[in-house]
Amino acid sequence: MSEMIDAKPNKIGAQYGMVGGALLIGGGALTAMGLSGGFDVNTFAPSFMLGAMFWIMMSMGCMGLMLLFHVTRGRWGTPLLRVFESGASPINLTFCFALVMVAWFVFKIPLYGMWINVEPTDMIILNKQAYLNETAWVIRQPIYFAILIALSWRLMSWTRLEEKTGDKKYNDYRNNLAAPGILIFILVMTFFITDFLMSIDAHWFSTVWGFLFTVGSALSAMSLAVAVVVANKDKAPFAGKVDNLMTKDFGNLLLMLTMLWAYLSFSQMLIIWSGNLKEFIPYYLKRIVGGYSTLGTVLVIMQFFGPFLLLLSPKLKRTSWLLVPTALLIFGVRFVEMFWLVMPYFRKTMTVNPADFGMLCLIGGIWFLISSFGMRGAALVVDAHPYQHAELKEASAHV
Amino acid sequence: MSHVRDTSPKPYGVVAEFDNSDALLEAAEKVKAAGYRDLDAYTPIPVHGLTDVLEWKDDKLGWVVFFHGIAGFAAGYFLQWWTSQGLPVSNTALQVNGLLPYPMNVGGKPEFSIPAFFPPAYELTILLAAFGAVFGMIAFNGLPKPHHPVFNAACMNRASSDRYVLCVEATDPRYDEDEIVELMNGLGSLSVERVKTSEGY
């Protein structure tokens, strides 16, 4: 099948490189603007957290979808897998780990001061200290990322081995590892998001956050991958391989993730709203005052109703110039959600600092550059898949 | 005697029988290429790509389901709003038969509480959309239909077990029975039949 492997296509690698470079320059300028008053950890911590969260979630989403593809082995994944692999490559996950470490060593007090310098009368946090203490937090982070990096490295190396040797046993290896892998991944996500974001306000908790961020991050990664691949679908090596049936699958996957995101977000809100307990409602109270309710409305309309109604249309899912903007809309609104999740922890009213966008672009620039290297030297359409082998084509067409 | 209904059999179409799906697909493509449009196919299993060849682009049902869903959603919220809050009591002109809402105070929340009322509205959306799908499908298919003229063809007996049947219907503007029989015979079919009907088709 070697003629199917286009070893030096890398249109997407080059596009990633350009986007990454532009984001780095723009992000640098915006960050410099935001820092014109001097660097202060307290004012800069929210901006950093916003950018770090957005791009760590991108990598996590790529990881989740890579696992999902290896479990289901659907035809839809063959052109998308490379985007997921480059986003969740060991080197990109290492970069995410570095971001977590920066958050800890530079912005520890503004981010996690609430439970690090705990008030002696704060019984809620004192009772959580067996889990929520500095030593345990620092020990846990490398464990999470070591698990993810090991999973990602193993799966990716098996894909490459299969493409090199043509041995189909690697396909089964990936399938067998990805099934428990997806369970491990969701557990790691739950612990990670609890430590990294939820512990900023250590009084409040939600047990659905692991799933909520798994789905949200998958939505980010899927929208980016769909936008990138569908925009290039008439060029080599996608031409003839990404057909209307496949873009329909892409659209349906986006629709599914959109609905799942709305379902989980709404369930959490409905339960807290019905319970009306003072331990739980502050989370939403903070997010409906000081201008944040506008963002909440934007989320309901643009992250759910808009994409939901658009993606119901079979015509849209078959038409590149309609599907790409829809995917980009979802991708853009992911940033609004991240802002709405992260900022109310730090700012009582909704204000925007140029450094918020600066950090988003700067970290995003590095993320794209790392991913662009991941794209190079790899065929954009994965050959190591049963679908690419004619005898199994029909069998896997609707998986 | 012009008031007596003409019950003499009329042509319904020409059917050809094949023993595999590839032969059916190939035949359908050739018949299509010969300029015939009113085609139908009867197969024991779903045949991949057949609807593309037959050029069926019927999306009426999707819209029926969609608008049933919208109606369910609106009806769900309307019912809950009307019973819980409704119109102000002073506005008697708009009260239907003097019916008044029955507001309930649940934990001090608003009488018309949008989040809590969402699940029933959602369920009604699904219920009506499902009704739309099932009954719409039945209506568009013209069901129930105890008998169909194509059953007059002998080969149809095996169309639900191991035979693939292609039919050119008499409604086709280019319909010419002899020409079609000749065309079908040249397509590797097992048999070709002229189907008659007296059911007014």
C-alpha cells in the first residue's frame, strides 16, 4: 500500500507552522501590551490560566478522540487521526505538563492560595487536606502526564509500525490498548481538572467535571480537526478520500459532541439550581453577575442552539464551505466558554485584559508549532486502518 | 355505456429479476443512462449505493420530524407556563373559560421556572418528533396498502429472500414496453416480466 502513503504532503504541517508563527507574534505583542504596567503575578495569573486551560484542553481533546478512534476504528478517523496525534503527541503533552508546572511555580499563590494558606476556621478545606495539600498536588501532576504520554507514545508508535511493516496485528494492539485507555483517560481527566482548575475555589465541587471537560475538550479538538481537514479536502492527499459520506460523519460527530456538552452542562446546572444549596450555588452566582451572564447567553445560543440547528442539516454536512465555518464557530465559542469558566474565579466583573488574548495566542502559537512538527514526516491520511484495505472496506463503512 | 368503469388491466411496468446486488446496480445504472427516470428496486437486503443510482432525493420526512420536534418543544413549555403562571388573573378577557393557573411555590423559585421545565419540554420534543417520524413514514409510503400491483409479477415471490428486482414504472414519460423488455433482456437478468394492474394505477 506504499503508493497510498504520501510521505511529504504536509500542507497542514505548513499551515500549522504559519498559524503558529502568526499567533506567536500577535500573542507576544498583546502580552507586551498587557504587561505595560509591569509584571504582577496576581493580575497575570488569570490570563495565563485562561491560555493554558484552552490549549491543555485542546491536547486532551486530541488524546480522547485518538483513543475513541482506536476503539471504534470508524472510517471517519483515517484523515483526522494525524491531527489528533500531533495535538496529543508526547512532546505536546510534555508542553502541557510544562504549563501546569509554570502555573504551580510562578502563579501558585494567586491560583491556589485559598487552600495553600488555609484559614484555621475553614473546616471545608481543612477536611480536604488529606488530598488537597501542596506535596500531594505536585506529586500527582507528573503521574497524570506520565500516564497520558505513555499511552500516546505507545499508540502512535504502533500506528507508525503498522504503516511501515503493513502488519495488521498492530491494529489489534491499538484496539486492545485504547479500550481500557479511554477509561484511564477519563479518570486522569477527572483528577487533573479537579486539581488544576476546580481547586482554585476549594469550597465548591462538581463530580461531573471530568466528563464535562472530556467532552468539551473533544469538541475543541474535533472542531479544529474538521475545519482543517474539510478545508483541504479537495487537495492531495485528501482528494477522493474525504467524500461527502465522510464529511457527513464529521458533522454528525460534531453534532453528537455539541449535544453531549449541552446535556452535561445543563444537567449540572439543573441539579444545582433545583437543590438551591448555599454550598453549590456560588459557582453560578459568580457567573451571572458583572457582565458574565452575557457570556452565558452567548454560550447557550452559540455553543448549543446555533451549532445544533445548523448541524441537523444534511446539506450543510455535505458542503465544505458551510461545514468549515460551523466548525470554526464551535472552535471560537470554546474560548468564550473557557473565559466564562476561568475568569469569574479571579475577576468579579467581566473585564478583558490584552494579556488574556496575548497568552491565548502565545501558548497557542507554541502549541501549533509543536503540532506542525508532529505533522511532518507522516502521511496525512492514515494507511494503518482496516478501511484502507479493500476486503474490509464495506465492513467498516458504517462503524 | 360510458358510465361503466374501465376495469381492463393496464400496464404497471416492466420488472427484471437478478440474482445479486452488483448485477442490479449495474442494470439500474444502464436503465438510468438509457433515459428512464421512474425506477424502483426491490431487494432482500439494503444495497449500498442503490438510492444514489435511483437518484432518490426525498427529504420531506426530515422536515416533518423537525417541525414536530419544534411543536413538541413549544407545546411542552406552553403547557407548563400556562398551568404554572399563565396570564395575570386581572386579564379576564384572555382567560379561557375562566381557567386560572395553579402556581406552586417550589423553594421560592419563579413560577415559570425555565430550567426545571426543560426536561418535560424536551421529552415532548422527542415524543412528537418520534410520532412525526413513524406516522410521516407511514403516510408518505401510502401505507397501509394490502396489495401492490408489483406483486402481480411472479419474480416478486423471492424478492424478500434471494432475488433483486428492478422495475421501470409505466408512469415514466418515455415508457415503451417493448423497448424496455428488450433493454432489460440485454442486462443479464434471469427473467423479464410485463406487470399489469387493474387498480387504477
